[in-house]
Amino acid sequence: MSALILIVEDEPQLAEVLEAYARQEGYRTERAADGLAALSAYRAASPDLILLDVMLPGRSGLDVLKTVRAESGTPVILVTARAEETDQIVGLELGADDYVVKPFRPREVMARVKAVLRRATALLDDAERPLRVGPLEVDRRAVVARVHGEALSLTPAEFRLLSQLAEAPGRAYTREELLAAALPDSDALERVVDAHLASVRRKLDAARAGGLLHTVRGVGYRLEAAG
């Protein structure tokens, strides 16, 4: 069965265009025009990906994203009219997988959809044995990371970054390398890596594993257990 895309957009004409292009690509679609309707549709339909406008009536797109991330790792692409980098970073820190800025070409959006779905599928297809770094276990088959046996609530992008770092404990990865590994089809800036890993660090700290993720000044990041 083809992937189900939930399109959350309050501009009817734009929503219709996105839906038409999505169906042309073979995807199934659901639509919502405000934040509350978006959450209802998300819970009822269990979409494979959400195209989420930031500026929505009622609850904002960022509020919807927070709720979705508290409940699942469903891939989310933010659609925003705000070109400021800080707004994009906020959305990525909250767990968005990618973003597009209005005005955009619908084919560009569909290319992002394909890329994000492809990355999500790649996580499921990876059958390597779990990677372990100190109290951290990264299980690519189950797509879950655990600390002291307890699962971490990670977004797909956060999981991919943590998985990449866990492949070679002690190695310093550049932001460019991590961006290529976690978001290979995105035109996101390298600062996006900082945003995602800041979130990962907070979650590791909360799980009593705060000493694992290290910032390497002038280079990037490494994952290493205390000696």
C-alpha cells in the first residue's frame, strides 16, 4: 500500500495543489486546515508523513509538532512562510525532519517527501546488530535507542545522527559528515546538526547518560563512553 501523507494547510488552494501533486506521485492523502483538525486526523489516520504548515488557525504548526513528537516519530516536514533561519532551527529542534519555505515549487516539496520517506524506510531496512556505547544501545532493526535499558524518545533525524555517531565511538565527525549521513537529500544548513544534537544531548542527560555526547571544538561531535 502506498504511503499516506497528511497535508496540514489552511490555504485551500495551496492544499489542493499539494494534494494533487501527492496523488500524482501515487501517495494517499488526508487533509486538515487547522491545528486541532490536524491532531485529530493524525491520530485517526496514522499517516506515514505529515506536511505541516507553521502558521495555522487555532493551534500553531509548532504546537502540533510538539504533540506529535510526544506521541510518535512520524516524519514531519514543516511548511513555512518565514525565511528566517532561526524559525527553521526552532522547528528542527522540536523534531521536524525537514522544512520548505514558501513560495515553493510543488515538485520540490514532493522531492523532499520522497527523501524523508526513503530515509525512514532505510532505518527499518537496516538489519545490523545493535551498536553499544557505554550504557547506550542503538538498535537499528527496532529503530530504537536505549539507555540503561530504557527507550529514548528520539525523532527520526535524531536517531540517524545518534546511530551514525555510535558506528565509530571516539571518532570525531564533522557537521558536514553528519548532515550527509542523516539528511543527505536536504539543503539544510550545518547548524541543523547542532539543533538536533542539542536535543539528543538533553535526552541523554535526562536518561543519566550525559557524558556520552561530546562537542569537538572546530570539528563537530563524537560519541564516547567515559574511560
